[in-house]
Amino acid sequence: MRKVISFMHLSLDGFVAGPNGEMNWIKVDEEIFDYVGKRISKGNTALYGRVTYQMMENYWPTAGDKPTASKHDIEHSKWYKKVHKVVLSKTMKNSDLTNTTIISDNLADRINEIKQTDNGGSEEILLFGSPTATHSLIQQNLIDGYWLFLNPIILGRGIPLFVDIKDRINLKLLPITRQFSCGVTELNYIVDRQ
């Protein structure tokens, strides 16, 4: 069965965005882009909340076509166009969206169906950003792991990664950890369901 992995940038004090959704504090550079690109290129399903999906959809389909496109823009745009996108939204409709599935109800059943599909041998379904969607999936015990990029900053306030946790979630740190030259530290955890 495939695993849902939450992919987030995180402040040292546990926030994924500023109070108004600001992400200008996140450190990314070519080293991180290349590293992340290798892992996501193995995946063929991306999971988004509505807000993150609309932000991605407004940029990535044509980002690689621009004359000033960076190597990262070209590679990620190509990946984005071919990956199957799953969007959690109660308001979006599935009418003319290419290679996109909208989940608006029966969240646990629908996510478990997707986790059980083979879909080309990919083992991970990456949940990109999307704090509200992440909170919903955490509350229904549907996240199997966390791929976190800990940024060297304390925000003091903002949108936390973890809210309204009803039951303790035991995590196991995987040995895949990396320190990047910009000061960001990668951490990989799997949910220990034992």
C-alpha cells in the first residue's frame, strides 16, 4: 500500500506559514531544488489542498516554457504536468481539470482507495504544503509520514503544522537526514502505528 507523506517547510517553532499565510521566510536554493526534485520525480501522485493547488496551477503548467525559466522551473513544470493531482476541496468541481481528481467528501475512504492503487509502482503520495488539508488528514489518521525541511527561523506566530491533535502520534525518525548549506535541515519521520 502506498503511503501519504506530508512535505512541508517548517519554522523551528513549528509553523508552516506566517499568520496570513506568508512563506517568504522559507529558504530554498538550487541545492534544495535538486535534492527535492530527485525524490519527487519518482512519484506519480501529488496531493494538495485547494489553495495550494490553485497557487500551483497558476504557475507550474507554463513555468518551464518561459525564456527566463530556471533549470528547476523546467524540470518541475514537466513533472507537474504529468503527475496525477488529487485535490481536497469542498468547493471545486472536477469539470475540465486535466489529470486531476477532486475529493470533496468521504475523505478517509477516498484517500485509502488512492493509497491502494498501484499507479505505476510509486510508493509515495506526496502532500505538498496545504496546512488545512494536512490538518484534516492528521485528524483522520491518514498521514503515514512527514518529510520536513526545518528552517533556521523562529516565527513566533503563524499557521502551525499540528493543531487539535486528539491522540498521540508516535513517530520514528528515518536515517535519511540532511543539512543543507543554507541552514535548512531535512527530517524524515514515519508514523509508528504499533
